[in-house]
Amino acid sequence: MSKDITPILEGWDYDPDDIQVRIITGDDGQDKIQMRSDLGLIQLETSGRPDGQRPAGFESLLDAYESRAQAGDEFALDSSACAGLMREGLQYYHRYLAAFHLQKYDWVVRDTARNLRLFAFVVKHATRQRDKLQFDQYRPYVTMMNTRAAAAQLLARHDHDGALAEVDRGVEGIRRFLEEYERSDQEAECMELGFLLRWRREIDSERPRGPAERLEHQLQLAIALEDYEEAARVRDQLQRLRGSEVAADPHSS
């Protein structure tokens, strides 16, 4: 059997400006993710550790270390252990990035939550501050990706309120990170936070609104534009609408 992968890549040219991914069925009958690269491709399992390995019989190296830490003995991660965990974390990064482009948002939520767990574990157990920072610096990005995937699933079900709640959770998580590192004054420079705040406004603007909520939005806009004649007109409409709603409510008395 030839080991040349050229036939596999025929018709799938590399594009440096796009992430190219696909799902194929492996020889074992299970789905695999393939990512095109300039020199070939990367193949990932869709669940478990992306390379299919089971370190010490565990699903991942992180799981193996977590088991040791829970055993009650003194536990610490030296630089060599952190390097292994970083390599493993990169595997999960490649997979959730591919999954996001495949719109497999449940996979993205799963793998980003896993890497956030990894960061917290290293911060707790690493012996060197440098290793802790090497992992935790990615927390805002991974939080953003986790939030995007979780909210996207809700938007697919037309649950705008649920999506907004997820975005608020992500915003709070990134702000908490900035506070922990005494960088709250740098919120405007945090790209991940800026993205989520902009996306929140987009989701809110597309959210279905009742008549009263639409008028409240129009009123706020008129006031912001200093169009006080329009603001007075909309306010009168809003008062009449609320009056009619009270009159129609049998429990209002």
C-alpha cells in the first residue's frame, strides 16, 4: 500500500486565507476531522484526545494528572509536565477551531471548556509562575470561543435571551480575568471583550421585540439624537399602549 498522500489531497488545494476542514469516515468506521495545511493535512479524532492516544489509560494527560492530584499526595507540575500539557492543549485548540468552522458548536463548547479547565489546573499546580502565565494568557480567547459556540447554539433555536445571557457570562469571565491581573483599565484594548460587547449589541438589535419594547427603543434613540419632538410623540404612544394593556389585564384591579 502506498503511503503517498498526494491522491488524498487532489482537488483540495491549500488556501492560506481560509481554514479548510472536512469530516471523513476513517478506516475504523468512525468520523475524523481533517484540516488542510500548506504541507499536507492534520487528522483529528472527533472525541477523546484528538490524536487518539490514551496516556496512562486516561482520556488525556490532563485527566491523568488530575487523578494524581486528587489522590491526596503532594502534587505539583514542573516545566516538563507543563510542556506536555501545552502540546496536548494545542491538539484540542486545533480541534475546536476546526469544529467551529464546521459549525459543530457542541464540540467547540466541550473542547474550550476542557482547555479552560486545563488553564485553571496549571495555575493551581505549576511550580513556576512563568508556566502559569503561559497557559492563562489564553483564557480570554478561549472564553470568547466558548461563549460564541454556546450562544450560537441558542441563536439557532431563536433563543435570543438565552444567547444574551451566555454573552454576558463570557463578558463577565473576561472582565474577571482582567481584574485578577490588575488590567481592568485595559478593557478597551482587549479584543476578545470588544468582540463580545459588539456581538451582544447585534444580538440585542435582532431580538424579537413586543410593541412596548420597540417603542422604548425608538424613544431611547430619539432622545440620543436630541429629537425631542419625536421623543414626545413616541412617549405618548407608549403611554397609550401601556394604558390599554392595563385596562385589558383582568388582574390589574
